[in-house]
Amino acid sequence: MSKHEETKEQSKFVNWCKEQGVEAYATAQATYTSSWSAINQNKALGVRRGVSDLIVFIPATRSTTNKTHLFFIEMKKVKGGYASKEQIYFLSLVDQIQGDIHGKVCRGFEEAKQFIQPLLKDKPIIEPTEEFINNL
């Protein structure tokens, strides 16, 4: 499976999050430059290897615990690929935080979905209003 397929899995997960009312943000870790000036500036600004691909927020209104949850997800291919020592180190820092913060390496859309889904309330069914029904 190519890096492109990993990207497709991540995109599918981000779209699913949006449908669930969950915020998913990608980190700009995949940007490449041969400019030493840009590389040094990024380092000075705190860009570091190992930061997870996605940061996902489940708002309290969508959470089974009625608390906001924060997830750090390192997306990998469904088959193959590995977490680097920097990625493992970053997730170990996340694991040290007490509270509703979670981190994991996920192999594709389904594993990422299964990681956060236990803390998601069922999506509410929106009942049509009387006004809407009368205008049909």
C-alpha cells in the first residue's frame, strides 16, 4: 500500500469525523523543503518530528462522558508501515497526561474510527418540525 493510500484513509477518517460533529485537524508534518532557512525557522518555531498526524476533538455535547476529549492519532497504512521512534516518543508523552486525552497509532480509517467511536454519543435524529411538515 502506498503513501497515497494512507492519505486516502486519513481523508476518509477526517470526512467521517466531520459527519459526526467532531473536529479533526491535520498537522503539517508532511511538508518538505530543501531550504535550510525554512527548516531552521520551523525548528525555531517548534516543528518537531513525531507529532501525530491528526488532532481530534470530541466536544462535550457529542461525548458519552459529557466531557471534551482530545485525541492524537498517528495514521498508518492498513498493512505495512511503522511508527518511528519520534512518533512513539510523542505518543508516550500524550499517554502521561491525566484526563481525557488519548493517543494511538491507527492503521487506516476503520481502526481510527473504532478508537474514538466508544466515546461518541449516537448522532441525534433530527425530527422534522411541524412547520416543515406543513410546508411539504
